[in-house]
Amino acid sequence: MLPIRELHEIQTRNRLDQATQNWQQRYAIRAGIEATLSQTVRTCGLRRTRYRGLARTHVAEVMEHAAWC
């Protein structure tokens, strides 16, 4: 665990970085992707699958994403 002073310095540095235009542009991209995935999970029920096995589950996810788009 980090000492309180080091943790505070890291948090302060991160908050200053978040105020920059470059960071906000990069975060906007991530926020858009996260929103799209969240909406797909809510509308298609991607938290659960009816298939067993990674290969079948992956195919089902790809098909649901394709159908959603």
C-alpha cells in the first residue's frame, strides 16, 4: 500500500492530466465505446449466453453485435 503522501501526489498529477485537451479527447473515444457496449449488453442480454464453450459463445456475441449495428 502506498503512503498517504505518495498517493496524494499521484492523484493530484492524474487530476491535472485530466484537465488537458489531449486527455479529454482520448477519454471521449473511450466513453463512446463504453456506452455502445453498455447499450448492447442491456438490449441483447450479453451477460448470459445459451451456449457452452468459448468458441460458440464468441460466435454468438459477434452475431449479436452485428445484428445490433
